[in-house]
Amino acid sequence: MVDRSAPSDSDDSESTSEAESLRSTTRTAEGAVNGDGGATEPESGAHEALASETDDGAHYAETSGMRRKRFARSRSTREPVPHVRLAIILGLAAVVALAGLTGWLSFRAYESRKAADERSLFLQVGRQGALNLTTIDFEHADADVQRILNSATGTFYDDFKSRSQPFIEVVKQARSKSVGTISEAGVESESDNEAQVLVAVIVKSSNAGAAEQEPRSWRMRITVQRTGDEAKIANVRFVA
């Protein structure tokens, strides 16, 4: 009768194989613990990767800081601070106001100069008209009368022209001479195209019957009217 509980050769072989496998696993674990074999290289690689990541992070932080500084500098250059901007705006406003004031003053000066020139023209024409009317010589009466007509306009021109020829004949027959001298003259009133000029004249005259006569003072109100670029006499009235 055979005993079935006794171990067989195959069982012994399996046990031996399991023991060898266990010893191999133990040696591998010991090598990993002691730093032997291939376990060293993975650990060294991990340290290198960690150091690389640390360096990359520091480089990124430094680069980001430099970029923020450059951006801040460029922004401060591009965008002035509020008080600088306010100063610029106030400066521009002052320049515009000064330019407007200068233009207005220049215009006022031009208008004043124009008005003064106009007043001077009216006064000069009034004075010359009074002299033409009071200075007549029988020897050149035609030229004297024509000078009066050349400086006249409107109804005064028409009236004087219609009486000019009889007047010339009387002057020549009487051998009359008269010379006027302006003693005073001024613009009494003035509008856009017309002025009233008061003229005081002292007249010395002579003729065939009286060689020398006492000087006489005449006062005339002469209306001077602008016609185009010049001014002429439009009316003459004698005043006391």
C-alpha cells in the first residue's frame, strides 16, 4: 500500500524554484535600497529634471519682471501723468486765447486806422474845396472854375456847372482876383460815406474898381461825399 502523503519529486522542484525566485527578488530590493544597480540613474534624472524646472521657473519670473518694468516705463512715456496733461491743455487754451486776442486787437487797430484815414481824407477835401472856391484869378478864370468842377459831385456839380460860364465872364470883366487862406477846419460829423466839414476862410480880393479891399472872413459848411476811391464836394453852404 503506497503512502499518498509523501512528497513527490515534482513538488520538491517547485519548492526549489520558488525559493530561488524569492532570493532573487530580495537581492534586487537590497540593491535598490543600497543604491546599487540601475536604481541610481532614475533617481539622478529626477533630480536633474527638478533642477531644470526650478531654473526655468526662475528665468520665467525674471523675464516677466523685466517685461513689466519695460511696460511700465513705456506706459509712463506714452501717457503723461494727469498734472502734465492738464498743463498741456491749459497751455494750448492760453495760446488759442492769445491768438484770438491778437487777432481782435489787430482788427481793431485796422478799423481805427481806416477810420482815421477816412476822416483825414474828408477834412483834406473840404479844406481844398474851400480854397478852390475862394481863390480865383481873372487871368486864368477858366482853369480855376474847372478845378472847382473837378472836385464837385451831385447837385453841387450840376448847379455850379450851369452857372460857371456867366461867372467866368463877370470875373474877367471886373478883373477880379481873390485869394483864400484857411484859418480853421474840422470835421463836424461823419457817416460811412459822407462828412460835414466846417471851414473858416480869410479872403483877400481886388478888382478893377478897388485895388485892395479889406480881408473878409467866411465860414462854410462843406458836405464831402465819397465816390469810389476818392471824395468830392457834394454841397456848400455859408454859415454865420
